[in-house]
Amino acid sequence: MTEEKGKIKSGLLNSEIRVVNIGLTRFADDLMSQGIEVVQVDWTPPARGNPRLADLLSKLTD
């Protein structure tokens, strides 16, 4: 990579954009509407982000 007048040149930016999106489907929808290839992963935090419940669930799996 080289810098030229504040711009970074990279082969990465010259290739087709492909995205793996985790969680927020709205973000994936916006990308797909622009013709970008997206793989959507349906994910939520364990116990929907509730730390107490996540702790209890982790004790069940130990």
C-alpha cells in the first residue's frame, strides 16, 4: 500500500465488494439494493443481551 496525496491505494478496493453481515438486516438490505453481494447471518447475543440470564444459561451448558 502506498499513500499519495492523502489517499491509500490498495488492491482490496479494486475488487468486487462482498459482505458478510451479522445481525442488522436493514444494513444488508441497503447493500443488496445497491447490487452488492451479501450473506446475512441471523444472530442475536445470548439471552438477548441480558447478562444475568446469559450467566444462568452458561451454567446449564457447563
